Amino acid sequence: MVPTRLQLRNFLSYGESAPALDFEGLHVACLSGGNGQGKSALLDAMTWALWGEARKSADLRKPDEELLRVGARSMEVDFAFRAGGAEYRVVRSYAQSKSGKTSKPGLELQVRDGDGWQALTGGSVKETQAQIDERVGIDYETFINSTFLLQGRSDEFTKKKPSERKEILAKILALDRYDRMAQRAGRRWSSLRERCAALETEAERLVAALEHEAEWTADRDALDAHIGEVEAEHAAAAAAEAKAAERLAGLDAAAREADALRAALADLDGRTAKVDAERADLDRKTAEADALIAQAETIEADHARYEALRTQRTALDEKAGLYRGVEAQLHALRLDLQKQTAALEADITRAEAGLQTLTHGVREDERKLAGRPRAEAALATARAAVEEAKALEAVRQTRDAARRRIDAIDKQLAADRGALVGQHAAIVNEGKRLKADLNGAAPPDLAALDASVAEGGAARTKLEATRERGVELSATVQTLEARLETLAADRATLAARRERIATSQDEACPTCGTPLTDAHRADVAADYDREIAALDAQAAEARAGRTAAAEARDALRADFGQFKAAVEAGETAARARAAAADQAERRAAGEARLVELRAEAVRLGGVIEGGAFGAELRAERATHADVLDASPFDEARYDAVRRDAALADHWAAELRDLDQTAAHLRQTQADLAAKEKELAVLRERLDAGAHTRPTRQKVEALEAQAAALGYDAALHESVGRDLDRLAEAPRRLSALLEARRRRAEWAERSAALADERRSIGAEADAKRSALEALAARLADRAAAEAERGGAAARREHAARRLADARTRRGALSERLDRAARDRERLTATRKELREAKKERALYGHLKRAFGKHGIPSLIIEETLPEIEARANDLLERLSGGRTRVALETLKDKKTGGGTKETLDIKITDSQSVARSYETFSGGEAFRVNFALRIALSQMLAERAGTQIRTLVIDEGFGTQDAEGLQSLIGAIREIQDDFDTILVITHLDEIKAAFPVRIEVRKEPVTGSTFDVVGV
């Protein structure tokens, strides 16, 4: 993983408008800035984008809420990186609701596609994270324990437990693939073990299933004969049932005929009731008609009076309508007379008010125009002040520019002097340290060192031989353990079979299918006992071999530790011997360097004391001071002129307003004359009354028209009351006429209904006689039903016996077919069982080989010397050979003897004495941590198959003295080609000066942190 671009929004100290950080072209860069400015926040943004992890409080599972900038509700990090030949882009976001009680995370993954990006985002955050992990090839914990030296956590790897160190190393070496293979082999082995057990059970089941095959064949033949007899009985019973059913069908037809006669009789009864009801209604109508005919004279007289009154009311309605229309017109005309007079009076009132307003306006405009001479004089004064203010402003700007440049020059001179003082102090301190080193160095014992080197060489040969023999013995132990597992499984299978034979109650042997006599049971049990004894002998032999190999391996481990210590002592002596050869050269170079430093210190002291620096700046300062002396400036006069000049626009606007007032006065005077003329005309019209003359004439004409109509309202009301009293006369006349017209028709219909009543009675008597004859015939139905029931019972009984026989026959056929299939299945099952056992043994070997004590353990054991060598190479440069580390994978058990696997870190000082980590100083501990972490980072970049080609070192330099800092800088430069990108985070000037490319971070009070890239 190599970063290419980083964009933050509301992340920690970075706000909405933080710039994008482009990593293209950056190989080794220094990320600098003051404490709390936002340096480490850029690194937290990278890890949060990739894994959702960053610095957080101990009680938080996820850091999201603490990373959100104060006052913001959402944040986002847009991070692009290269991995595996492609460029990817991760956009991770986090948003809180307005209440702050709920939050919503977001995660997107994209891949570069030409000039754009193609989405790879999964269906959920979890799926997308899995895709990111697959492409980066490493998790967060491994990252911060190897290539990412977090601020305050450089000892992350060193302080972990041995088991945790091994887990991290396994991730760096990508040994988790062996865990996955071991798990897959284990799952397959377990599956095969279960499969073998299932196949054995299936084989036993199939043998038991074939035990009664001969009996089933004999039963099937007997059933075939029985089925023929029952079929004959069923046919005879079915014929008798059919004959009885035919007799019952005739009786059913007679029953249906009787039901039809009963329904016809019920219909005739209904018709009789209907005829009787209609005759009663006709008698009632005839009586009512006779009563109306008796009142005929009175009904006809009332109707004639009703028609005369209706004609009279129609004529009165027409006159009433005309009269009301004339009255409505008169009312409207009288209202118009009132409105015309009121409108003219309102016009006169408005004209008088307008005349008064215009008179007041003329007086106001004349008052304003009286101040014009004063405004013209003030404007002339203000314009003269404007010109004078421009000249004074030019002088002021010239003096301000000169002062600013003088201040800048003074600051630059002070900074230059401070830099010279710093250089002088650094040179003096370096001279003191160099002198102390020269005085404190002691000559080494070369003879003793040469002897130790020779012993180390001899021990290395023995160490390699011991390692090879140990690997062989470990493989032997694993092979024998696998053999023991296979033998134990086979013995358990044989013991289960023997137990099954011993306790079986079946007549046939569950193994071979032959009769299970006591003799046969004893023979089979004896065979199983012999096989079990053979397996026990093989197991005892394998356990003895395993114990011997394990004891030999444990003995070799003790020898291995001794040989390794001797090799390390020889390597230490070789380095010390080489260091002794270099010591004389370094001393001579140090003495020469000390002379140079003293001369340079004297020279810089003279420059500082005499001020012999910044000559050009001092000359420029004198020039600007002359400008100040030659340009006097009266501040009080400048302020007074600016106040006068500020009034120029005011007086110019005042004169423009007066010009508009003069024009307004002329227009108002003209409007005043027109308004006086309009008022005189209106008053004359009101006095003459000519505006209402046409309306008064219309009123007089309508009053005459209303009198001519002759409308009597009282008569109109009286006629209406009489008509209401005679309202029933038309209906009573209509009923009289209907009675006279239909009385004869109703009498004729009543006579016809009497004839119909007699005919219905005769028809009903005939149907009752036929119904009695059918009832006598239906009396034999019970005997016919009993006959059919007996025949049906015999048929059903025969049918059940036949179905039962056929079912049993089908079941026997199915059993025999299944027995044939089971015999074929038994052969196939026994073959599959043999193959499954072979495969189970193979996967047992693979499970142990891929387990943590197999191939992964061997890889770690082979890798540790390389990590140890890389770390010690760096420590040689960082500490001058005074500190070394050793990684040990075995240590003695506290009880019981022997050794156990571990991953301990042993640190030795300049006297080659091992000391605990806590006893080393902060600077020494950091150098050890730094060396180990760089070695792990190099291993990760080269061998893990991951895409991590980035190294990040966040602080830790404050524990180092000047020599230690220079050694660290040199070490970083020496390893820079191992990584595509190296970021060094610091606030120390010595570190910043060592790297020309810098990302300088600062924090603004309002907008938050920002940065500038310098040196690119």
C-alpha cells in the first residue's frame, strides 16, 4: 500500500475547507509542526479510512465519535492508494443525527478506471471492509506493530506477550494461510471420520435388512392364490346388489310422482285463496262507488265554483306583478336622486382639500430655496479639502511602507543572529561531546576477541547440524502422532464391531449374513481380538518411537540454546574486533574534527559579537530611515482635512435636492390655479340643481303608471282563501267519474271469479284420489332397501378383503425390490468405506503438518535469525555496537524439566550482559524498538505477499541526543530504498533540516488545521 492522495473534512482538528494532500513525488518526507497542530491527525485519517481504526479512549470500541471535529455533525476521509498494480480510493464517512443519539457510518471502495473511478462498494459496510482488507493484505494491529510507529507506541511490539508477538509475526509472514489450510484439513478429516462411521452403520443396516428375504418370497406366492378366491366372492355380491337397486329405482319414481301431486294440491289451495281475496276487494270497490254516485250533485257544484275562483286569481296575479315592478323602479330612482347630490358635494369637499394641500406645498418649497447660497459655499470648501487630503495620504503611505520594511529588516537581522548563535552552540556542544568520547575510549583486548570469534565459528557449524537434526526429529514425532491417531480410530472401530457381535440377538451375523450360532459368534470375536491385539502392538511401538524422538529433540533444544549463545558471543566479538580496527581511524578523524570545530566556533563568535552579517539589510534599513526623515507628516491636519473632504458628497447632494425643489415649486403653482377654477365650476352646478332634473321627471311618470293599474290587494287575498277551502273538489270529481265508468265491470268480474272457484275444487278432488293410490304402492320400500343393504354389505366386505390382500402383496413386492437394491448398495458401501478410511488418514497427516507446531513453526524458526540480523545491523549504526537483541524461540520449563516454545526478546548492553527492557534509558529503549520495528517493516515489505510499501515514524526522537539523532537520520536514509514512501513526523528542527521535502502543518483559530508542502 502506497498513499497517493488524502482529503479530510471535519476530521479531528481539520475543518470543512482542509486542502488535499498529494503524495505523488514524495519518497522521504518530514511531517512537521508544533504539538497539537494536526500532524498525527493525518496518519489517523489514513488508518481510519482503511480500517475504521485510530487513536481512541480505552473505553471505546470504535473511535468514530471522538474523531468528529467539535461542533460538526459529520466527517469524511477520502484516501487514495496504490496496491497490487492498481490505484484504489476509499471514502469513509460518519454522521450524527441532530439529537446526537443515533449515527450513520458510510464506506465506499473504488478502483481507478482511466481518468475516472469504478465502484467496488459491497452491499454493506462489512462487505466493503472485507474487500479493502483483501487488497491491503494486512490488518490494523499488524500495521501499527510493524510499518507504522505510532506516537507514544513505538514499544508496541516489544512490550507484547510472547504469544502476541508470534501472532503478529505470523500475520507479517502471512502464515494465516496455513491456519486456514489446517482448519480445512481438520474439517475434512472430521467430515471423513463421520462419513466412515455413517458408512459402517449403513453397511450393518443393509446386512440386517436382507435377513428375511426368503420368507417374503413365500408369503407373496400364497397371497396370489388368496386374491383369486376373494375376487369371485366380490363379483357375486355386486350382481345381487344391482338387482335390488333396480327395484328401488322404480319405487323412487313413484315417490317423485307422489311429491308432484302434493305440490299441485298446494298450488290449487293458493289459487283458491287468491280468488277469494280478489272477490272481497271487488265487493268493497262497488260499495264505495254507490256512495259517491249518491253525492254527485254536491261534488259537481263545488268543482264549478273552484274553476271560477282559479280564473279570477290568475288575473289578479298578473296585476300584482306589474304593480310591484313599477314600485321597484320608483324606489331605485329616489335612491339615485340622493346619490347624485351626495357625489357633487363630495367632489366639492375633495377640491377644497386639494387646494389647501397645494397652498401648503408652495410655502414649504419657498422656505427650502432660501438656504441655497449657504450650500453652494460649503460645497466649494469641501472640494478644496478633497484635493489636499489626496496629497497628505500619499505622504502617509510612503512613511508606512518605510516603517514596515524597517520592522521586517529588524526581525530578519534578529533571526539571522539567532541562527548564528544556534550554530555556534551546536558546534561548541559537538566539540565537548567529541572531546569526552576521545578521552573516555579504552583500547580493547584483541587476543580475547580473536579467541571468541574462533569459538563462535565452531559453534555455528554445530548449531546448523543441531537445527537440521531437530527438524528431522520434529517431523518424526508428527508422523508417529498421526500414526497413533489412525491406529486408535481403527481399534475403536474393531472394538465396536466385536461388541455388536457379542450382544447381537439376531439370527444372522450382522457382518457376513450367515446364521449366528454360538460357535460362529466365538470365531468372529476371536478374529476381532487378534486384530485389536495387533493394533495395540503397533500403537505401543509407535508411542515408544515418539517418546524416543521427543526426548532426543528436547535434548537437542538444550544443546541448540548453548550453541546459539556461543554463536552470538562470536558475532559480538567479531563486531567488537572490527570496531577496534575502526576505533583508531575514528579517533584520528575525531581529533581533526575537534580542531575544525574550535576554529569555526571562534569565527562565528567574532561574527556575532561584531555584527558582521546582514550588510545588505542594514544598508536598506538606512535608506528607509532617510525616507522617513525627508517626509514630515502633520497627523492633526490630516484628520481635519479628511473630515472636511468627507462632507463634499453631502453638500453636492443638498444642491441637487434644491434644484428639484425649484422645479417642484413651479409645478405646484400651476396646479393651484387649475384647482381654484375647478372648485368654482362645482359650486355653480350644486346651486342650480341641473344635475337631478332627468331623474325627477322619470319618478313622476312612474307614479302615474301605478295609479292606472287599479290593483286591489284585499280582493287578491280573499280569492286565495276560497281556493284553499275547495282544494279537494277536482279529486272528488275524478273519483265520481271513475265510479260511474267501472261499476258494471266490477260486477261482471265478481261473477267470473265464482265460476273459477268451483273449477279449482273439482281438480283438487281428482289429485287427492291419485295420491292415495301411490301411497299404497310405496309401502313395500323398506323390504327392498333391506335386500339391497345386505348385498352391498357382502360386496364391501369382499372388497376390503381384496384390497387388504393386494396391499400386502404390494408391500411384499416392494420389500423384495428394496432387498435387491440393498444388496447392490451393500457392495458399493463397503467399497466407499475402504476409500474413505484411506482419505481420512491422509487428511490427518495434513492437519498436523499445517498446524502451529508444523510448517508455520518451522518458517518462524527460519525467519527469526533474519529479523534478528536486520535489527542488529541497525543497532550497530544507532548505538555503535553497544546494544544488541536476540530472539529466542525456546525456554526451559519452570517445572517438570524440558523446554517450551516462546518468542522472547533478549537485550544486551555494551558489556554483552542481558538486561531487562525496563532498565534501559528512554533513548536506548527507543533505538531497540526502532530497530525491531524497521526489521519487521522490511520483512513485511519483502516477504509477506502484502502490498505495504510505506513506513511511518511518528515522533520518539525527543529521547535522543545529537549523536543519536544523526544516527537515526542516517539509518532512515540507508533504508529508504526498501520503501516507496517514508513519512517522518517531528517538531524538532534538527530532524526537519535533514529532509528537504516537508509537509508543514499549522492550525488556524477558525478554519482548523491546514498544511503546506515545501521542497517539491
